[in-house]
Amino acid sequence: MPSKITAVLCLVPLIGTTIAWKSEGHLIVSRIAYEKLQKENPQALAKATNLLQYATQKNPSLNSAEGDYPFVESSTFADTIKFRGGAWQSDWHFVDTPFLDQGDDISQYPDFKFNPENITTAIQGIASWINQDSDYQNNFVYQTMMPKMENDEKYGQSYALRLLIHYLGDIHQPLHCLSRVDQQYPVGDRGGNMFPVPNHYEAKNLHSVWDSVVYEFHVNDKLVSISQQIIFQPYTSETWDKIGSSVQTLMSNNAIKPSEYKNFDVFNWAQDTFEQGNPAYTGVTENEKVPDAYVSKEQPVAERQLVLGGYRLAYLIETLFGSSRVAEEASLFLY
Ligand SMILES: [Zn+2]
């Protein structure tokens, strides 16, 4: 019979934060940025990490998912807090650009509402705040967050940096940058959230299918062997290394040109992602199993988006925190 102590020890791993498979995309994007920065601009990475640690030093219970690798581990924070009092930033994870799949005009759908406080303007607002642009206090992000941050400017920046790392992942998920609008969905289908598919690996709609990198994180051992088990955060050195080798493979399989990631044109990023999202509605039917042909066609698209997001995140961090201080000019690019 196990002693009481053994029973308690057996329970210990369950106390950590369980990372659902949907989080893996974010952990991959931030890890790609981490690897790139570590190699090319470790000072910028160290400065960004210092800023992240300000909030956890002030409030140690802020995020139980963060341990030795906060830059990567904090990438899931923006989702975690949605259900724990952080719903005020739920609309900042996406932009509902209308996708008129029946070739209509948006003026035919007066009930469709576009929210200007979305992922594009949220990314700009946070970057502007961290960069201390002259008008950063006029931004809705700053104005929404500061009262919630005990009016501690640095605590707010530290918190906002967590959101920025997460949003750089979301803005590259094709179904985070569009909403299909047609006769059936006159107010939009919320990026495929209203497109039901039979439950497969916990994905019950088209949006979730894409959140899982088109089922990548369940059946495919080439990318993430970690998906076969429950991953706890903070990482152990073993899980850190395991994800690291998966990420290296992903990066070598997807070449990204400097011209693609060395820019801050957030609206253009969202437009690119929107265009990736249009074909996501082709070759798949509501309430029917997602065909294998769809999966094999779209998985590489989703994978490449992860790498592109990681590279753009690295460049943004390098710009905001790097010693070369391109940041002095960053506001020119951001607006
Ligand atoms: Zn999100």
C-alpha cells in the first residue's frame, strides 16, 4: 500500500499548469523568436526577459506557467487570463476583416460590425508604449491597461509585453484575421468558430482545426513528439530540449526571406494572413470530416505561418530592445 507521502508526491505533477494543445502554436512561435534572438541579438532577448520579470517579481502569483524560460513560457498568458479576469483583452487576439465568400459587397450586411480595437491596433499600441513613442499614452491599449496595473508604468509594460508575444502568434493564424460574411452569417462567422466539424482531437470547428495547426500537434511525430503527452509548465530542461529540436526542424524546413520579416507593417501582416485564410474555406464542408487532402495541403501553410510569426517577433523584440536602437525610428514604421 502506498504511504501517504508517496501518494502526495504522485500528485505533484498535476499541480502545474496544463498546456493544452492549442497553446503549442504559441510556444513554438515564441521559441523560434527566442532561438533567433539568442543567436543574433542576445542582449535584446535579455532586456526583454528583464522587463517580463519585473511583473513576476512584483506579483509572484501572476503566472504559474513561467519558470526558467519566461520569454517562451509567457506566450500562453494572454489566453490563460481570458477566463481569470483578463477578458478585457479578448478582442485584441484577432481582427474580423470580412471575407465575402459569395462575392457580395459589405454594404449589404449592415449588421456586420468591424471593431477597430483589434489585434493590429493592439500590437501597435503595445509596441508604441514599450518604445515610449511621444503619443503612446493616447492609445486605447495604454488607457485600458493602466488602471488595471496599479498605475505602475513598468508593471504595465511588463504585462503588455506578454500580450505582445502572444498576439504575434495569433496574427499569423489565418482564421484570426478574417470573418466569413454571407447570407448564412450576416454578422460574420467569427473566423470559422461557427463552422462545425466532427470532433477530432478536440477540434470541433474550423477555427479550432487551425489553432491546432491543422491537427499537426496530435498525430505527427516529425514536429512535436511532445503532443503525445501532457506538457507542464514551467518547462523542465528535458521538455525544453525536446521542443527545441522540433523547432529547429521547423525552421530549416521553412525559409523566410529578410524582406518578409524585417518590417513592422502590421496591417500588411494581417492582410497576408487574411489571404491565407480565404482558401481555408475551400475543400472542407460543414459537419463533415475534414478531408485528408485538406489536411495535407493546409498543414504546411500553417507551419510556415508559425515560422514567419517567430521571425517577425524576433525582429520586433530586436528593434524595441536591441542595442542598435533601431527603435528610435520604429514609430515611423509602426504607423
Ligand atoms: Zn490568442
